[in-house]
Amino acid sequence: MAAMKPRTGDGPLDVSVEGRTIVVRIPTEGGGRLVIEMSAQEAGELAEALTQAI
């Protein structure tokens, strides 16, 4: 039987730099968090797209 890992649980929106990538953790409805890893260039493109949407 595989080992059971504890869930990381809910938490606030979190952004951190890990090595050469940017990791974004977004809380989701119903529990848990969506984790996205991207480069600095991709983060810039995402920031532009979000700014235009707002």
C-alpha cells in the first residue's frame, strides 16, 4: 500500500521564487490549492493578460 501524504490544506494566494522558476499557489473552491510553475517570461505575459482583463 502506498504511503499516505498529508494534504497541504487551504491557504492564501502565495507566490514564491524557487530556483529559476516562479511558483504560484492559488486556493480553489472546495479545498486544496492549484499550483502553477512558470518562468519569469511567462509570469510577465500572465501579468499583462490579467491587467488587460481588469
